[in-house]
Amino acid sequence: MAERFAYFGISSNLIIYLTGPLGQSTATAAENVNAWSGTVSLLPLLGAFVADSFLGQYRTIIIASGIYILALGFLSLFAALYSYKSPDCQITANLQTCSPSQFQSIFFFFSLYLFALAQGGHKPCLQAFGADQFDEKDPKECKDKSSFFNWWYFSTNLSIILSLFVLNYIQDNLSWALGFGIPCILMCLALIIFLLGTTTYRFCIPSDKRSPFVRIGLVFLNAAKNWRTTPVAISKEEEALGIMHYQGSQQFKFLHKALVAPDDSKEDGQVCSITQIEEAKAVLRLAPIWTTCLGYAIVFSQVGTLFTKQGVTMDRSITSSLQIPAASLQSFSCLAIVVSISIYDRILVPIARSITRKSSGITMLQRIGTGMVLSFLSMVIAALVESQRLKIAAEHGLVDMPKATVPMSVWWLVPQYLICGISDVFVTVGLQEFFYDQVPIELKSIGLALYLSIFGIGSFLSSFLISVVEKATRGLGRDSWFSDNLNRAHIDYFYWLLTGISAAAFAAYLYFAKSYTYNRRNSL
């Protein structure tokens, strides 16, 4: 909970910090946020590799927490020392913006990406370490583990709500240094609490001295080396090893070439076992699901960027003297998550369980598909709301007044945030459980890292898409879809584009999900 509080304390308002104090354009800031978010979601692959191959989850969590604290300290220091009264500052429409020096920019982005590195070690290991505390051989604990992923997400979203309301308000109205410093202090306390539980933890003991990455990598390497091996030779090797056809999946049969030693060498460690091959198949089987979920991840990237920029232009008054920070609207997604998880786990799952006779109620892939449909719906609503905002701005003569408040309540954005939150319950939690459950037992961290990498690649694709659209729609005397003057921009057109991408991704997902074979019986 402390880690999520810290992460969203930085990420949720980052685009406001970049376009405000650091003076970047909307398109540049959105690209930078997406690039950073993508890195944040890809680095867990590195963290999981280090944890599963060398350090173990426990030690990786401790080291990553230390780096987390250091990065937050650097960001707090930058915000405290950064001078808003430098000669580069410009004052326009009561808003003061600055262009930081090259050294200041380097220090800021170094701190930001150090923060991403810490997240890379922390994110996949902590959740996998938590799930490892359940004994899969115990029927009750096995059932409880399915709920663990729901309540994990429930708890972390409670802390995200607190972060969005408290830290965003402090950053917008009091001090960015204080807004970055509070998460740093909280992470220090969290690390102490985690260490206090050391004697009570269960630690997973690897059954094979070799790294699971090495074992699986060797399968693909040997299969590539033996690409000329004939089916007859493979069959002979299977018979010699006493392997019957029903013992292994016939899917990805080409990997069985790894059973044959390269160059007919029988050196120790060079010949792969059928167990190794089945592990490799389990990982490869995830590729189509991983790929088709990228469409959802691209849509997900907009919640912390373009949704927030929309909110800045609208009427955010709660009272005559109090305004809600635009980034705090993300809390509605979190509220939707908290409420939806409770309903899903305590009402929908028991009902579905009584109908389907499955312990999880519905399969993990059915859950993910449901969320993808809701994500599509959220983009339709977002596009319609933005079209209405532009219409009202034009009716009131505010097209050339980018700093003026459009007389349209910010609460119009709530439905798209709520539906995004509900879709998140289905897709994100479903992906967490799916990728944890379907990888080999010693690759639990990498399984969760693979799930996170979907959002990392999705953020990079979103950044790339924004860059392409920005260049394609900008011209002489013509504003781009991402003009700094949002009243002349057309974010609604971009949302319609994402709607089409969501529909195509869901169609491809359905095709692959129908033919997917679950790795273990308890996944059904």
C-alpha cells in the first residue's frame, strides 16, 4: 500500500508538473509520461530476472525499496532547490512556467528513471512473494489465493485514493517538494515493517540449481540448432526416453527438437528434458494473449495523461474558494475498483461458481475479455464528452482563450473514469492471476513481470501513436489534435481512433482465447 501511495503520488500528477513548473508542451509532456510509464512497466522483467535467477524475491524487494527511497529523496531535493524565479521563467495568464537548465533536466529525469528502476525490482517480486505465502497443496489456501489477488488490488487502490486526494492537493496548492517528500518518508516506514515480518515468511526453494531462464532458454536454443531435425528422429528420441504422446502437449511440437542433442552430443546439460520443453511451451503459449492485450494497455495509458489535461480546462469548483485537482479525478477509477472488487469477490463469484462449478466462478480469460469490452465503452464515452466540451467552448467564444475555464462541470468526466476502473478490475486482476498461474512454478516473478510489460509496451505504443498523430495532423495554419490550446485540439478524434484499436484488439483476443489450453487443472 505504501509503494502504491508513493508511485501514484508521482505518476498521477506528473503531466501537470511537466506542463506547469517545467514548461513542456502538452504533446511533449504526454510523450515523456508515456515513455516513462512504459519504462516503469518494462523494468519488472529485469527485476524478475534478477530475483528468479540470483537474489531471490526477498532480497530483491529490500534492495529495490532502498533505491525507491533514494529516488524519492532526489525528487524531493530537486523540487525544493529548483528555482522558479530563474531568468528563463515566463509569466503568462497568471501561470508561471520555466525552462530548467540542462543540468537540472538531467538530474530530474535521472531521479525519475531511478524511481522506475526501483519499481522494476519491487513490483513483480512483492506480489509474487505474497502469493507464495499460500500453500497450493492445501485446498483452502489454494482457494484463498484466488481471492488474494482481488484483495491485494482492493487494498492498494485504497492507498491510491488517499494519494490522489492528499498528495495531489499538496502538490497543486502547497509544495511539490512536500508532495514528493511524504512518499519518501512513508516508504522508509514500509521497509521497516516489511523487515519486521521476516521470521514469519515462507520462502520458495528452487528444485533445480540452474536458473529457470537458462533451462527455458536452452530449449529454444537447442530447437533452433536442430531446425533440420526430422520428425522421425524426434520420434525415435521420444521412444528412447520413454515419452508417450499423451504425456506432453502436441502444441508447439517443433520445440521437441530440443530433445535431440545438438551435433549428436550427449554432454551433460545440453539435452533438454520433456519437463523443460513443457515449461517453454507454457511461456510461449502466453504470447498471443500478451499481444492482444496491448490494445487495452494503450487505452489505459490515457487515464493519467489526456484525461487529466481535459479536466484542467473544465469547471472544477467544489465551493467558491475550493477546486478539485484535475489529477484527483483518477480517484474515481480507484473508487470504482474498490467497490467493484468487493461486489465481484463476494457476490458475482459465488453466483458464477454455483452455475459453472468452477472455483474461480468464471475463467481468467473470460474475466479479461469482459474488461476489454468495458474499456472499449469507456473510449466511446470519453470521445463523446470531449466533443461536447469543444462544442461548449465554441459556443462561449473560448476557442482562442486556452487559459479560460470552459463552463462545463468536470463531473462530466466521471463516467469514463468509473468505467475504466471497473474494466481494470476485470482485466488487470485477471492478467495478474493468469500470468502468475500459467508460468512454471519457479518463474512466478517473471510471470507478473510479463503482465506488467503489457502496460509498458502499451505506454510506449501510446507515446509513439501520439507522436505520429501530432506530426500527421499538424500543418501550416492548422492545429494538431494535441494542440497546447485544447479548445483548438481534437483529442476526441484520438479517442475514436483508440476505440477502433480496442475493437480490433478484442476481436483478435477472442480468437486466441477460445483456443487457449490452460496449463494446470486448478486454473479451470
